[in-house]
Amino acid sequence: METDEEPTSPLLAEFFALSERLTNDRVEFIDGNINVAPPPDGDHEKIVDQLRLQMLGSAIALSASGNKGLALPGGDFVVPDATHVARGGLRHAPSWMPPDDVLLVVEVTSSDPTRDRMKKYRVYALAGIPFYLLVDRQNGKVILFSDPERDAYAGRNEVAFGKKLALPAPFALTIDTADLVD
């Protein structure tokens, strides 16, 4: 496991061991707890893929990853559904990279939507990640959070599925959410 973090507790050591062993599952360490999620369903992956395709129209050249581990400053280790950085920002990145170059993270709710709505919202804001895009399948909406301040985002732009969502600079593009759920 490539990280600058040294396991300081048995639980963190267990997390790193699980993340190497359970390669088909998403293993994360949030708020001192190990979370293991099975591979996502097809509808989840369709949404992630459609977003990736739409992000190609961004005003800034982007690189994206669907499996990029992020080592957050508060000691959390997460794997967003999609991580977007300026083109070249993933080059030479360790398995668990710091969030310094991350412009946008994407989460699509699955079996535990509370993790995406609350826990990840908080840790992404604490890490200073500028934009967090949440596709809330259970509530039928897409939310763009921006302007992180401590453990929350000051900006929030929400649309129902089927509507368009404008992403500001540096992206300067509009997401058609109808394409996500057709």
C-alpha cells in the first residue's frame, strides 16, 4: 500500500490489510470506522460513466479516476465514485493520494446513502475539496456542493433528475441529468 501514513492503530492496520485483500470491494476508513461496500450495480456505473462523458466538455482539461484512493488530512481514507483533477494530476500519484490537486469528487448513492450524504460530505469539505457532486438516486436529485468551509460546504445547487445543472469555472459546463437516468 502506497501512502505516507503509517498505521498508528490496529484498526488502521486492519483497514490497510483489508483494502489490499478485498480488491473487488471498496474499502474506506471514515470517522475511525472501516466501511466495506460491494461492487456497484449497473445503474450506478451507468451514471458514473455518463458523468465522465459529459465532463469531457469541461473548459479545463481533466483526468478522472473511478478508483482513486484519497488520504484526507483528518485521517480518513476514501475512494470516491469519481475523482477529477486537472489533466496530468494523477501522474505519479500514490495509491492513496492527498486531495491537494482534486477539483471535484462524485458520489452516487448506493446501499448506504447516509455515508454519501453526511459522512463523505463532511470529510470532503474538511479536506478542502472545491466541489462535491452528489447523485442522490433515492431522492431523485443531483446536488453540487461548493465553497468548503470547515466541515461543510457554503454553496449548494440542486436539481431534480431530468433537469440541467450548471457547473461553474473551472469546468464551465452544464450537466444534463436526464442522461444519467434514462
